[in-house]
Amino acid sequence: MVWYGLAMSVVLDEKRVNVQDAKAHLSELLNRVEAGGRVVIARRGVPVAELAPVSEGRVELGFWPAACSDEAAKPLDPEDTAAWYSE
């Protein structure tokens, strides 16, 4: 199990390697990732990077429309900003 702050994710096929091993065996590590695994690369025992499969397709956040008018993207007037924070 891998902890990220308060969230937890279960990783079934994880391999941890140091930077030197990652350099020496990159092709093998990529094969592992292509098969669905995950590789964590550590420097002096501290995880610093992760090799994981790239998700296919476009990721959409869902809370912002795909198209936004210029008017909606403008900053609020100072009066509107003050009203927003005073309520």
C-alpha cells in the first residue's frame, strides 16, 4: 500500500529501484510498465519519481466548461470582489 497524505491507494505490482539501476535497466522497467506495473525511482532511498502507464484519451476535469467566453475569464471589479468576500 502507498500512502499519499490522507489518501491511500493499493498498488499490486510496484517495483522500487534506485537511480543507477533505473538508468541501467530502463528498457526492462518500461516493459514492466507496459504490462501494467509501476516503478518508483528513489534517490538515496527517498522516492522521487514514478514510471506508470500513460492513460489514453483526453482527461477532462468536468467542473469547467470546455469553452469559456472572454467575459467569464475577466477578473471581477473591485466592488464585486469586495461583495464576494464580505458575505
